[in-house]
Amino acid sequence: MVLKQFGEFFFEFCKRSGYDHMLRTLGGNLYEFIENLDALHSYLSLSYQEMNAPSFRVEKNEDGSMHLHYYSDRRGLCHIVPGIIGAAALDFFNTEISMEIVNQTEEEERTGKKEHIVFLVTQKPVFSYKKRNKFSSSTQYIADSGRRIEKQLNKEIRDRTSLISVCPAKKNHWETIRGIVTLGRGKLLRGFKPAYPTTLWIDTKTFCNGLPFHIVFDEELRVKQSGVSIQKIVPGLQTMGIRLDHYFSIVHPEVTFTISSVQKFINSQFVFRTRREMMPESWKQRPMLELRGQMIWMESLQCMLYLCSPLLRTLHELEERQMHIADIAPHDVTRDLILLNQQRLAEMELSNQLERKKEELRILSKHLEEEKKKTEALLYAMLPKHVANQLKEGKRVEAGEFKECTILFSDVVTFTNICAQCEPIQIVLMLNSMYLRFDRLTTVHDVYKVETIGDAYMVVGGVPVPVSTHAERVANFALGIIIAAKEVKNPVSGNPIQIRVGIHTGPVLAGVVGEKMPRYCLFGDTVNIASRMESHGVPSKIHLSPTTYYCLKDKSFEMTARGEIEVKGKGKMHTYFLIRNRTATENEIMGNPIKEADSDHESVQSFHESRIKMIQSSCQQGRVGTTENQFFPQSFNSNYIKYLFPSSLSYAAQFRPVSASNHSPNEVVSGILCSGQSRVKWERAFSLHQPRRRGSG
């Protein structure tokens, strides 16, 4: 029961999958439908190469019932068949059927699909499939409908009979029957009866030429007649009386080559394949030809007629067998199949070419996108991003005024003397090494590099994107380039080079100048004063103008006053030197990876712990008179307390230099560590007094 229901659902699935129209056109009744199922499976196998469909053979009985023979390689699935056939009969032919298994054997005559199940199929027409669903529970309605139909038929017969009696014209028996059984619309109620000629009006030669692919053989499989094209492909058929099974083997259905097996499956499509050993020696390398067609038993002659066509799909298969389109009869649809399939293959090849071109275009587009990114990166390195985007869009970039920004200039001390004593390539290498380090720091501190002229390097903070921390960014950048310059060697002396740095804060006007090689330039007196700060600076020092000093005054920077100096074109100015950032380590200033900082942190921590252990052991031994230099650096004073605790200025102001005369070492250590302040800052304080390796992060 479960498999039967599965068969019904499978039939509905096939309909919904697009095979509804194909299934409906297989036949006009259930017998024709089942008879052509094998042909449908054969067609579908062209698309589904691994398809292993069952085989069906149907026989009519005198009482109107049928015997359905089912062959399959998959055992135990025969109960699906009643579900599929029953659903198809009800849907397509408005017929209810009952199917029962009358025989189940192992087929010996077949070379495949050996399971053989025989079903007895009985049919019972129903009133209407749709109305049957609606009124299936109303037996009275069905009975009334039957009586109405019977009454209408009797009336039609009486009318026709009266017309015949008064009509003077005489009609033959066939016309009388036609008049009786025909309703008003002119459609016959009963089956069609063909008319045959008394003599066959076709000669043998015309028949063999008109049907170039046919074979007539008797019960002993001896060839009696064959078409002209099949004789051309299989020359042995020109000798009448040869055995057909010597030149062909049966591919489908999978049965033995005997007349009884052929008669048993006469309703199936037969596929023959030529035997290679019987072909001429020069033809044995060709692919063997397959023929597909139907068998017709001629009872009067006791012979079998095989009407067939070559099983070819493409022009390539036609050429491999040394055949031509002319070898196939004009009425044979195989010609159209080959040409249409060739057109389909050409369209598929065109589609494949388009797919390949599409993939090539995708790869080219990817490469183009990569090159575009490189070009944009180069453009953004020359101009601010928003300015570059406006220029790409063809827009004019208007000059913009910035009310406050910070500008930095730097140059190499004694650069003229170095150039006089070195080769040009050495100068280029030195400047490139220095500028690479400086360029990295512009990214670290988010400042904009304006230009380089010779040994002069110019950056600005707060332009082109205004920010409130422009002075702090430029100050940190200045501290970074002082450190980075120590890593660049003087090609003359081999010592680290020295640079001067000048910084000034003020308003500027910024805009793009030129079209050939456009540059983003700054204009205003702020640029001149920043340049003067650099030219009046001191080697390895960061020279600040008063406005920059006041911007950094309340920040975490340590600065000292230089005093009043004479500035060219500006008169006397009170300037300052930037010493350091009290809250940032050298690694943070240089933007080095955290791993290096972690390694330094671990070394400082180990040093700190060893100092604590030393102090505690001294306290236990009563070494109270130990000097302060034994435990802490000499320069460890209240300035570092301010650095470590910027939020606790009152405590830092009251703190005095650590001395054993004032406090015991144990008191010092416990008081410091128990004050609730960060231990990391103390470790940082110790690390600032350790000798630094040149070039380390």
C-alpha cells in the first residue's frame, strides 16, 4: 500500500516537473499509453545517460482486460506500478483500473531486467474525474445521470431511424451505422475502422528506395529483403538468405535474438548494433552503427518487418560512419534531429565561448581593479584623498582657509658640506633612508606630508582635515623624527645625522596649484614663521614658536624656554624647546609593534622585582644605612612622580627625593606599592633610566 501511494505521488511529481504535456500525448487510451512508455524512456535516456528505466509490454485480452508485463533490474519495486498506472488512467483517460499480480518469474530469455511481473489490468470508465470527486458519495446522482444519458441516446436513435425511413436515397451498411452512432456534432462514438486496398500499389524497387532502412526476415532470422541504405552500410545484407543475428546484436530490449523473443516484445522499440567482426577489414576502426525502429509481424508471410532509422545525433557521428544526409530518407525525422542537434551544439559552444569570455573579462576586471587601486594609492600619496576625488570627477578644487593648524619644517645639519664630500648616489640613499622613516611616522601620527625639497621636510597637522589635536600630533611626530634620524648614518663620518626641527601654529590658506603636476600647497605667514623656527633652531632640538607652546602648555609635554631670540623678518621672539612627551613611551612615539613593548616590559618588570627583593633582604639584615643610589637611580625625583601620577599633583609636589636617611628602604617600597597607583607606571619610570640601545624600539 505504501509503495502504491508512492507511485501516485511520483506521477504527480512528474506532472509538476514539466512532463505533463509529454505524458498526455503518448496515446489516446491506456493501452497506447503503456505501449509507448518504453519509447519515452528511450528518449529520456539521451539526456540522462545513467538512467536505468523499467520496461513495459502490454497484451489485450478478448474480454477487454489487459496483461501488463513489467521487467526491471530492481527487485521489490513492482508495487509502485499500480500506483503510477492507476493515477495516469484516472487523470488522462477518465478510467478507474484495478491491477493484480497473476505471475512473477525470473525471465530467462532476457539478457537484462530479469524480474518479470505480470499484472492483470481491468478498466472501469467513470462519469467524470472532476465531477466524480465532487459527487463520489452520491450514488443516486450517478444513477440519475446514467438514465438521462440512456434516454438521450434512445431519442437520437429514433430520430435517425425516422430520417432513414423517409429518405428516398439508399445508404450502404456502413453509412447506416455511421448515421446511428453519430451525435449532432459529427463525432463517432465508436472506434475507427480503416479501409485497405485489394492490391498493394507499390513495386519492390520503390519500396526499398523509399524505405532505405528496413529489413524483412523470417522465423529462422534469415533476411528476405532490406533497404538500399542499410545494404550500403552492411554489405553482407546484399546476399539474401543470410542470418540476421550474424550481422546484428540486440541492444534494446535486453532479450535473446530469437523470433519468439522478438514477438513477445513486439510493441517495444528495438535497437540493433552492427557486429564489428562481420564488417569489412577497412571499416573495423569505425564506430559501429546502431539502428532504432519497430517490429511488425506479417502473419500472411510469416515474416517480421523491421522499420528503422540510423540512431545518430550529430554530424560528427554521421561523418565517423562515412555516411551522408542523403543516405537518410527525406521523410525520416532523423535528418531534422541531426541538424537541430547540430544547431543546439553550436549554440552550446557559443554559450561556452561566452562563458569563457565572461571569465576572462572577470579576471581582466579584477586586474584592472588592482591597477586602479595602485593608481589611486599613488594619487592619494601626492594629494589629499578628498582633493584627489574631486579632481577625478573633473571638479574644480577651491582653496580653503584653515583658522588654526600646526606646521613643521626639518632639515639636515651641515647638509651642504655632506653633499660636497659625497657622491650623489650616497646623498640619495641617505635621504631616502631618512624620508622612509619620516613617511612611516606621518601615518603613525596622522599628519599630512606637504612636500620635500632637498633635505627639507614639511608636514602639517589640521590640514586638509581640521582636528583639534593638530599641535599634539605634530609634536609627537617631531619627537619621532628626532629618534629616527639617529638611525640614519652620515656617509662622510659614519655617525648618525643631526636634524633641526621648527614648529609653528597659526592660520593658513591651502589649495591645489597647477594642472601639469598639481600640488597641494600652503600659503600664509604661518609657513614663513615655521620655516624661521627651523632655520634658527639647534641640532637635534625641536624649536617651538610661542603659539605652539601655548597649544601644548596644558598637555602632557615637557618643554623648556630658550629665551628671546632675533628672528629674521619677525624681530625678537620668545621661543621654546620641546623635550619629551611625559605620557608616551618611545615605542609609542615610534609606533613600534606591541610585542617589542611587551618584551621591554618584561625586562623592566624582572629588574623591578629584583630591586624589591634586594631591598627586602637588606631590611631583614638590618642594613638601614644603605644609600639611595643603591636602590634607585640618582635622577629619580619628584619630576618622575609628577609623570607617574599626573592626576595627583599635590602628592607629587610633597614627594621628596628618596633617601635612606629619611625613610627605610622597606618603608619606601611598601609606601609606593601600597599607594594604589599603577605598578606599570613605576616600571615605566625605571625603564626610562635604563641605557637605551641605539635603533631599538
